[in-house]
Amino acid sequence: MKNNSTKKHVRTGTILIAISLSLVLINALVYAVIIYAPEIRSKKNIDGLEAKAVPVNDIYIPDDAVVIGLGEATHGNVEFQELKLQVLQETVERYDVGSISMELDFGTGIAINRYVHGGSGDPALLAESTGYPIYDTKQIADLIRWIHDYNLTSEDKVSFYGFDMQAPMYDLPYIEEFCNRYAILSAEEVTAMYYGLNWESHSVNKESEKASYDVIRRVEAELVDNADKYSDDPDYRIILQACRSALYCSKFDNIDSDSEDEEKSGMEIRDLSMAENIRWIQEYEADLGHSRILISAHNGHVAASGQEFKAMGNNLRDFYGSGYFVIGTDFYYTSDNMNMFGASTERSDEHFCSADPLAEKAKDYPNGEFYINFRDLKESDGEIYTVAHSPMMMGSIGEGYQPMWHLMPSYIRGKEVPSKIFDAMIMVYDATPIRVVHQ
């Protein structure tokens, strides 16, 4: 009896082990399908692509474009940063673009713009001073240097702007400078303006933040109510918009919000504010004689649709219609340099595959990249039309890396209809990591 009982327990244990191993194997197979099946499916020929894919230096911008958006599928790749300069050079030369605006704070843009228009400075230090490690790179320094050097010999100058509004402390030195010029603020008001927004030097509270924004609001009112006094100053419009950009952040921080703002998420408020800054930049540049502007930000911001909230690109499409021409980007493989979630300085190179069938074809083109204009596609162009107008895998990676991204690819790629969210795209086969200069 004892021997039979032992055999029974052994059989039961063997069955349980077999079941456990089977479950592990099934889970492994399911995981492999989730991860690798889209990659396998992406490696197929696309009829008609060859006739429509062109080098980036043959980029086409339609006549009705007023704002040209350039996206980046990641913040941490060399190729997407280099495309900013490459596309700027092409559009300045061929499409009457007179500026580039980037996803950094408005006040930081003032500092860089002063340099490129003949001011003193060092491009590498200006790239570092943006406050974003993703821009503290050789590629962004090269972009700033090119604009500066171009302006030395060209009568038609190129300008640089920031359209983000998350760090109004970068606006304050220029607001203070203008106020000192006209004795608009007392020393005590200047101190209060800085204190509530200097998050880097000390811990602030809602009361001190509100006091800072109240000072900025008084400056804005002064500049509007007495425009005749200040409007001849070439800095006037810039400083007025710096005030407004800083005040956008008061809504973002829930310091100054109304019922309409309270219904919006922080992401919606930020993207709407960035769109408002871009509209101002476009109008300002038009007054300088430039019919078009180039803007650059993450794909998620520039995309004309496709987000769970109303993003910047959605707002620009509503306002400009087809006059907003947006160029997305994607990688097939990436080694993306990004910061760890919850860490501002620790960065690592993480490897991913988008499973984008169009980006996979970039391996067959010079430099592993090509440009394709979706607006130019017709049904008679073959399979490429169907692919561009159907859901397909696309990559999208931001900052704040977490290890689970490797186990759950939905964090770094998802299905989108490319022609619905972008008017054109630049595909990169193998994107390499940026290197932050000052760490």
C-alpha cells in the first residue's frame, strides 16, 4: 500500500510538472508571437514603393503649406536630430522657410535666437542651457552653429524659436530686462516674480507661484494697455509673448485655471499652449516676410490626429487645415538613448524594433532612409497606397524608460494609419543613440 501511494504521488508530481512546463512553453510561444510575428510580417515587398520613395534632399512641400511640422519617433536618436538641420537647409533654400521652432521653452529660444543673429555665445553651451539633456548634443549644437554661420553671409536671416512652456523661469530674465529698460517693475516685484518659479534652487508652493504669475500678468497688462509706448522697441512683441507663454504654464500648473481648463488634462493644456505659441511664431515670421515656418517635436505632438487627447498637431490642423503639412518619422531598429523613469540624469541605450513595414524597406535606400509624400499617393500607385492608408505597426518612444517596455511592445509601438496622422514620412532603418555632452 505504501509503495502504491508513493507511485501515485510521483505520477501526480510528474503531471503537475508537465502541466507547468507546458504553460511556460505556451506563454513563451504567445510572447514570441506578440514580439516577433509583427517583425516577420513587416519583411515583405511593397509594390509601388520604389516609385514614390525619394532621398530626403528631394523633400516636397506643397504650395499651400504655412506650417511644416517635422516629427521625431524618439528623442534619443542621432538621425532624427540630424534631420532637423537637413530639413531646415532644404526648406530654407527651396521653400522660403525663415525659421525653425523646437520643443523647448520659449525663453530658451530667445537666448539661441539672439546668438544666431550675431550675439555672443557658444553653440555647445547654448544647447546645454536648454535644460533638456536630449538637446545637449553635438547635433543640436551643429544646428545652432549652422544658423549662426548662415546668417553671417545671408541678407535673409534664419531665426530660432522655442514653443514649449513647461519652464517659465527661462522667460524671466528677458521679461526682467525689458521691465528694467522702462522701469515697469519694482525690485520687490522682480524678486517675487523669480521666487515662485525658481524650482531648481528651492521648493516653491502654490502661493509663491501665484504671486510670480500675478507679477507677470501685470507686466502683460502694462504692455497691452500701453502698446504705443513700447511697440517701437524691437523686443516688444517677443517679450509680450514671453509673458503669455509663462502664463500658459499657470494653467498647466493649476495656478490660474477656469472651468474650461479644469476639464482638460495637463497634456491637453500643454499641447494647446504650444500650438498657440506656434501660431504667434507663424504670424510674427509672416510680418518679417517669411511665408512658412518649420517646427520640430516628438511625433506625438506634431501628428495631425491619433492621440487619446487633442494634441498640438490636432490644434494646428484645425486652425490651418491643409496649410499644416506634417512630416512624421519612424525607425525600424533603434538603439535609443533615454533617461530612466523617475531619474533625470541616468541614461541608457535601449534596443527596440518598430515592426514598421515601410521603415524596414529603408535598408534598401542610400543612408538607410527615404522620404515619402502620402498626399501624392493614388490608388493606381499599387500596394503602397493600401499600406499608407491602412493600420500598420509604427514606433513611438519618449523619455522615462522602464524595463517592462521590452516585455510589452505596445509601450513602444502600436497600429496607426500613417496617412491619417501624417502627410509625409521619413523612414530610418537603423537609428543610433545620441550622446549627451555635459553630464
